[in-house]
Amino acid sequence: MGFGFLEFDSVETATNVCRDLQGTILDGHALILQLCHAKKDEVPKKVDNDKSSTKLLVKNVAFEATEKELRQLFSPFGQVPSISR
């Protein structure tokens, strides 16, 4: 099993993706989605109590899953500027 990071254009989009696609099956693996949080020494983009970032950690990714499959799964929520594996 592998993992990757996705970056979205807003915290709201990342939060919606995490909520709506939690447990989605891709290549026989149930994806585990987790919001990344700003490090203590980072300055948050928004000044509020929510330290969430626009990045999402995706766990339990099948090694056979391609970047194209990941983009197809997550792109209905908006542009996915960055995918790291």
C-alpha cells in the first residue's frame, strides 16, 4: 500500500473532498483521507483557529493506481494542481 498528497485550491475544497471521498475504493483499496495541518512555525494563509491547509494525505493507495486515476477521482471537486506520491 502506498500514500500520496493532493493539493487543492482552498481549505474548503480539501475538507469537502476528505468528507465526501473517505473510504472510496480505488483498485481494490479503500482510501483513507486525512487533512494536513500547518506546522507550528508556518504562518497560516487565513487568520483563524483552523490550521488546516489545502493539502490532503491519501493513504492506502494501491501501487497500481496511476496519477490519471487519482486525477479522475478528485477532479470533480476542482483543479488538482499537485499530486505527489
